[in-house]
Amino acid sequence: MSTALPPRFPLTRPEIARVVAAFYAAVRAHPGLGPVFAAHVTDWPAHEARITDFWANTILHERGYDGNPVAVHLRAGNVQPGMFSTWLALFDATLARELSPDQAAAWSALAHRIGRSMRAAVVDRETLPDGVPKLR
């Protein structure tokens, strides 16, 4: 008897890797996001493999990812509130190009949920309503 959880939605690891590669190609070309990532990522294949592991863990319940995305984004120091909506829009466009509509919708919903949590943990904790910075 298997105790493994089924995938959240029908998707394979090769599809995840394809989406991740296409997305980061778009990120590198993006005028706003490209420089933010370039300040931190020096080995794109290793970064993409790590993010593929993250999504395979999240979607397929694989156990290959052991990082802390919130801590990584906090340490980055250059993540701003508006970047999350830009990142998600670019990710949604990538999903729409690379996957079936059902797969894209399911992964997009998951990414938006994670994005809201990430934004709250990384940038919203430093701002008041309407984006006014907290001065302590």
C-alpha cells in the first residue's frame, strides 16, 4: 500500500522543468525583473533545477526540495511590493503558452496563493495600508 499523496493536478516533472526554463528565460529578458534576479543568480541551470524541485515538491509531493523561499527573498533585500504582480503576470503568460488551459489554471491558482503568502511575509510586513512604509 502506497502512502504517497497524488499530485495536486495532472502534471509531470518534465512539464514542470519546461515551464520553469521558459519562465526564467522570460525573467532574464524582462526589464524590471531581469536585473533583480541577475543580482542574485549566477548559475541559471542550478537555480532552475532548484525551482523545479520546489514546484515538484509543491505539486507532485516529491521530497527533493528543502529550502526556505521566504528567507531567501528576505535576504535578497531588493524585492519590492510591485514585483509580485509583475512576476505572477509573467508566470501566468508562461503557463498559458506551455500547458493546457486546465493545467495552467490549476498551477496559476497555486502560484497566486503562494505569491500572496510570500508578499505578506517579505514586503507587506514592512508596510502599512496603501503601501506606506512602516517607520517603526
